[in-house]
Amino acid sequence: MDFRALPSGTFTLDNVTVPACLIGQAGDLITTSLTIADGRIATDRSDTVVDTRGAMVLPGFVDMHTHLDKGHIWPRASNPDGTFMGALTTVGADRLANWSAEDVAARMEFSLRCAYAHGTRAIRTHLDSLPPQDAISFPVFRQMREAWKGRIELQASCLVAIDKVFRTGEFAKTAQIVAESGGVLGAVTYPVPDLRERLLDFFALAQEYDLHVDFHVDETEDPKSDTLRTVAEVVLQTGFARPVTVGHCCSLARMDDETAETVIDLVAAADLNVVSLPMCNMYLQDRHAGRTPRWRGVTMVHELAAARVNVSFASDNTRDPFYAYGDLDMVEVLREATRICHLDHARGDWVQSVFANPARACGFEAPSLLPGAPADLTLFRARSWTEFFARPQSDRIVMGGGQAIDRRLPDYSELDPLMS
């Protein structure tokens, strides 16, 4: 198929392959037809019919955990050894030296152009928010959200270390910036002596401003790092009712079965949303010089899903010290999550981990292929999952509002002036 061959106006895509769960049915992949009219999926069949010969069709992707402010700094700030600490220190130095409003805006715009061309329609980004960066990056984000309205829906979550969280002082000012930006309150949790007190302050501010919450949690191979348990306990203790997301949760997979089961039960009871970042965590976790990694870095997604926890997958970092690769392509994320986490030969609705599940966690409209849904679609030559995952699907057709978009990717040379 060539996007130039698709008609304009109202038409029916015949013989399309779709995941049954995206049209409210049970099962895996089914063959059906989709009618496009006035930028949405319609009920009545059109006289103009395109035979897709079994092409797979998916709705717009939701990428619920990204770092648009860090993206594409690798040429000037590469990770010296591929470790988590190497990433942390390198990003910190680059932020202090280079993250002006102009620099952040240019890289953020580049990233959004990539995501849009790949078929993503909603993104939550974390923004490093140690002052004064919060007062630089959030205004840039607000400008980007307005500029991309109608193409990609954007949310932003602040990102600070949990030991910087206090009910008053600098973090309280950051929380106010987040609230004024319609954002999400976020932090990185790791074992500190007063973790519970810091979390109580954090949730008090989230309650005061009526904010969603998003944590980076236990991004380590150390099984003693058990802050996920404390987050769940504090949510239950406070009765906090707004959506709470926890990302990474790597150490959960390193715990003994009994301990992990106890933590998962708490996560389910607290109704936490879990997002796994398989590509970044395979890159960073269990990296030791001269030694082959022994585990995959990801959290216990199968056990969490079995406990009825809302589980999603997302891109995370893109061409920065935390992950040297990636392009905000959710097809790549789903393909690698399937391989890394063995999603094949499992439940048939794992595809919702990049559609309805992240939409529920973030409050986005849930993507679907039901009548009335936006015709923000991606068409693939693949007719089955094995064909879909075998290739990068670089010849996909991306539609916005029922019309094929120009999906040429921006050239990396556009960022050269920022890299000197």
C-alpha cells in the first residue's frame, strides 16, 4: 500500500486485520472492515472501498512515560560507561551547561515530530525540575502543548529526587508550577531514612492541588530497594484517590517470590498503575564491565497483570545517557516488550498496554477502533503478529483525522547546532 493511493473523503477499508479487544470483542486478531467519515470511524459502509488485503490497523498510540527534555543530547553528552550513575551524572552536567529554553524547545519539537510520524497521539513526559530548571522547562512544555494541539495530546510530570520533597520550600514552588501548567506531580523514590515522611508531604501537596501522581520507583537491581511497597502503603494510608503511576519497579523482579507477591498484592490494593520501560531498563540494568548481564531489567508484568494491576509499556528515554537509542516509536516499544517480556503465548489483550491501559492511567481518551473513535490510525502490511513483529514496519501508513499524513522523519543534522 502507498498512502497516496488512499482516497479522500468517506471510504471503507475492507479486509483489515485488527486486535479483537480494540473493537470490544474477545479473541486475538480478526478480519473486519472500517469506514472513515468526517475524521472518525463510522458505522455505515461507504461506496468507496479499499481492499487492504488483510493489512493490520491500529489506533493512535499512547506513550505514557517519556523524557522529551532529555531527548537527543547523546552527541554532546554520551554515557561514559553505560551505567545508571554514568547517565545520572552526565545528564546533570549537561542540564546545568545547556538546558536553556531554546535548547529544550528545539529538542522537544524534534522528538514530537518523530513520535507523530510513527503514529503516537498522546504523550506524558517527565521534566527534570530541580530549580531553576522547573521555571525553564514547564513554560516550554506549555508552548509545545498548544502548538501540537490536535495532533498529539501532551501531559508533563515534574521529576525530582524524593529527598528534595518537602511540604514547604522549593518543592512546594515546583508543585505550584506543575498545578499552573495542568501537570502531574512526580518524583524518584529510592531508600532514604525518612521516605514515608517525604511521601506524606508529597501526597499532601498532590491533594492540595488535586494532581495526578507519577513516580520513578526502584530503578535498580538491588532487591533491598523496596520503595514500591512504601508508596502503596502510603496511598492506602492516606486514601489518596487521584490516579497514581509507578514506573520501572525493576527490583521487584529480583525479590524472592513470597516478598514479591506481598508487594504486588499491595500495589493491586492501592490501585497503582504500573508502566514498564523495557528498552531503557535492558540497557541500564545489570550492566557491569566485562560481565554478561544475567537478567532483563524489567519488572514482573505478568504477575502484576494477573493481580489485575493496570500495566503499560512506554518509550522512556531517547538518544540520551539513559538510553542511547530509540525514536519514540511505539511499534518498536511493543515489539521489544513482546520479545523481552514474553508477551507472546500469553493473554490476548497485551496490545492494550500501549492503548487503553496507558490512557486509563493518564486520563487520555482510550484509543479504539469502535464507531465514533477518531480516525487516527496506522496501517501496516503485516497480516499477523509474526509478520508485524518480524519487521520494523517502516512502510506503515499513518492517518490523522482520516487522512494520510506526511510521515517523513526529521533529519538528525537539524540538531547539529545544539551539539557543539
